[in-house]
Amino acid sequence: MNKPLDVVIIGAGTAGLAALREVKKRTTNFAIINDGPWGTICARVGCMPSKALVEAAKAFHRRITFEEFGIHGANALAADMPAVLKRVRKLRDGFVASTLKMTEVLGKQAISGRARLLGVGRLEVNGRELHARNIIIATGSRPVVPASWRALGERILTTDTLFEQENLPTNMAVIGLGAIGVEMAQALSRLGLNVTAFNESNTIAGLHDPKVNEVATELLKQEFTLYGGEKADLAAADAGANGGVRVRSKTKEVVVDRVLVSLGRRPNIDDLGLETLGIELDTQGLPPVDPHTMQVADLPIFMTGDANKRKALLHEAADDGHIAGINATRATPVRFERRAPLAIVFSEPGIAIAGSNYESLDPGTALTGEVRFERQGRARAAQRNKGILRLYAQPVTGRLVGCEMCAPGAEHMAHLLALAIGRSLTVHDMLRLPFYHPVMEEGLRTALRDLAAQLPHCNESDLAGCEAFHAEALD
Ligand SMILES: Cc1cc2nc3c(=O)[nH]c(=O)nc-3n(C[C@H](O)[C@H](O)[C@H](O)COP(=O)(O)OP(=O)(O)OC[C@H]3O[C@@H](n4cnc5c(N)ncnc54)[C@H](O)[C@@H]3O)c2cc1C
């Protein structure tokens, strides 16, 4: 029998690399195995190339406000799609190279191949059996594509293939408007493509608050054709390999050149051998994982990142890996307090949720405060005065519990609110903070004041009681 390794990490994405960072500090007797290209989903085909595309689209889209600013000649500007995509790949290559440095130094401890569990403490890769005292599963996820659609070959794209395209055709459909679908549909449309988007449900971008969802949906509808509540099916529009795709829902039909399928992501757990662990798996084939230790049941196995399907977000994957890396090198696992929930969609206006979402609130008791950005001073000055922010707080105590928004500056305000929620701050605590003038955060303050009006008054000597001027220039 091979000498057992202290830890084997399966998967070298963000979660696997975070685990590696901690494991390396504690033992030299480890290996990391990765199937397919190294360099992480985030850097290769995920967060980073998608944000590079989104930024190009935002930069180009800005031109539609130029006349209002008194700047002429915007009509002469053009988005050169091959050049846009080339820049995305150039940036992507740099991001990938930065992550490769972490595994290139490992020599034989970094194994290329597909790992399969053979039981607790045993796994197989490239026909070789390895023994490990602890195993960290960090196998990530992949795009969901219905089997029947795969026959459409290159006519359908996912984010695994989108950024590899040299150019994109004029007419595209986007199927699925979760975070990725919304970002990509808006970016492609802003870059000049004719985008038609279909979403099976009427809620988009992971939102739960009906008011925020309505505003977000209406704003996106002003930019591209969006059919909500329409489950789409795909078929080849003609026989040629390079022909179009017919997208059909119950009431709509459109023929496009290519379709971006963004129906969500599925954990890479098929054929991983989880059934050899002797524990009960749920209906999706997933084992029970403690989010505070990342431990699978009571086994010396830890499951992290997108693979455990808890939250498919990068910072959560990194935290999962950190926790697993420490616990896989300890006799007994330590429990970690998790951070306040935070999710951001890089649309414009940005969409974000921090803390508890609307659906998880107690409808009978939770207080809501609201601001709309149409008349917000700084947002008007920037021609970005669209959107809504809704805050949720406990009655009486005024403790902030969550928020949902589709608002200018959402990514920054959501961080501020996640901090406040994580620290159990109240509405009055927040209103004691300085708010500079003129900033988008003054909009957030308006929503806080809306909540404060529903709470017991604070002392007269407390600046939290400072009220609005109700004048656009000053609030
Ligand atoms: C287009 C897109 C945009 C995104 N944007 C954001 C964003 O803006 N913000 C954000 O927070 N998150 C974003 N995400 C999500 C984020 O990228 C993921 O949550 C994160 O990358 C997951 O990391 P991971 O380590 O779990 O998996 P991965 O990075 O997928 O790594 C898993 C690795 O394991 C390998 N593997 C799989 N099976 C095996 C096996 N059996 N043996 C060996 N190796 C195996 C895989 O090949 C892969 O290399 C985005 C994702 C996508 C696709």
C-alpha cells in the first residue's frame, strides 16, 4: 500500500487553492489533483473575463448620456467586437497566469487527472490508487445545458465558450436570467448585439423582493427584449451546421444566430465516487456538509466551493477552502462563524443582496425602508438616476437584517450594508455615521431615515435624529 498522504485536494479552483494555501503551512505531505486546465474557473471563464466584458459594455454604453452632458459626436463611436473580445482574452491570460504560479511550484505534488473516490481515505487518479488521511473535495461546477440542446453544437454557447469567440453574430438569445445571464445579456446588448432574453420565472438576478425585481426587470427591458415567465426551448432553424437557432416559448418565437445558455451551474460530482463513502446522499447526490467546518458527515472529508452547492460565489468558495485547509490538518475540526451573506450582479444599475433576503423575512413584523434614485442628487448629476434600494430591519430594536437593491453604486452600498448587518448595527447606529455630500450613499441614508420614522425616536442630543431637507440638492 502507498504511504498515506496527510491531505489530498481534488480540484485546483479558488476553493482548492485556498485550501492548498492553508495545508501547505501545516504539512508537506499533500497532493493537489486537477482535471482539465489549471488556472481556476474564476480567472479562465468566470468572474474575471465576464467582468472584463461588462466593463467594455459599460464604457461604450456611457455614450448614450453624452448629448445630455453637452458632449457631441457620440454617434461616431463604434464597438469593435473582435477587439473587445481580444482584450477580454488578453486580460484573462494575465489573470490565469497569476493563479498558475500557485501550483507550478509544486512539482509532482500537483497531479493532472480526474480523481475518483474509492472510499474513505482512498482515491484513484490516472489508474493509480492514493491513500489520504484527509480529502478535500473542491471540484467546482459546470454550466447546465439540457442534453437535447447539445446537438446544436456551436450554435449554442455557455460562458465556457463565449469569451473564446473571435466575433459574435448580430442576433443572440440569452436563455436564463440569473446573475450570469443578466450580466451577459446586458453587456452583449450594450455592445450593439440584438439580444432577446428568456427567463422561465418572473424573477431575475436572484432577487426576491418583488418591488426591486420589478424595477430591475423594467430597466433591463428598456435595453433589450426580455421575456419573463417564458420557458424557452431550442431547435435548429435550418439544416446547415452554421445555421440559426429557433427559440420558442409558450407565446414567443424568435430565430437567432447563436444562443447563450445560462441556466445555472451543476456541481461536478458525477462519477466522483461519493456513493463509496457509505453515507446518505440527498436527491441531488450531495452529502451533508457542515458549513462551519466544511466536514462531510463525521468523515475526514471536506467539501468546498461550488461543488457543495451552498453558495456559488467566489468569496464563499475561498472561505470554504480556507476552513477545509485548516480542518483537514487538525485532529478535530474547528467551527468558523460565516460572514454576512453578500451577492452582487454587475449589471447597471447594479443588483445586490446583503444579509437576509426579502423571502426569508417575517412578513408580519419586518420593517422596510425604501429609496428610489430618480431624484437623488448625485445620481442625477451623473445621469445614473435609476433604481431602488430596500432595507429590512427588526421592529423596535431597529437592527438591520438585510437589503435588496437595483441601484447606482450597488456594489459599494451592498458592502457597507453587509458590514453593518455583520456587526448587528441598528438603523440609528448607521445614521450616526458621517455621510459625505453629494454621494449615492445619501440615497441609502434616505432609506435609513424611512426606517427610522417607523422606530421609537432617538434622543434629541443624538445626530441619528438629524432629518432630511427634502431638497434634491441636499439629500
Ligand atoms: C461567468 C461566471 C461569472 C462569475 N462571476 C462571479 C462574480 O462576479 N463574483 C463571484 O463571487 N462569483 C462569480 N462566479 C462564481 C465563481 O467563479 C465560482 O463560485 C468559483 O470560481 C468556484 O470556485 P471552485 O473552486 O468551487 O471551483 P472551480 O474554480 O470550478 O474549480 C474546480 C476545479 O476542479 C476540477 N475538477 C472537477 N472534477 C474533478 C475531479 N474529479 N478530479 C480533479 N479535478 C476535478 C475542475 O476541472 C476545476 O479545475 C462566476 C462564475 C461564472 C461561470
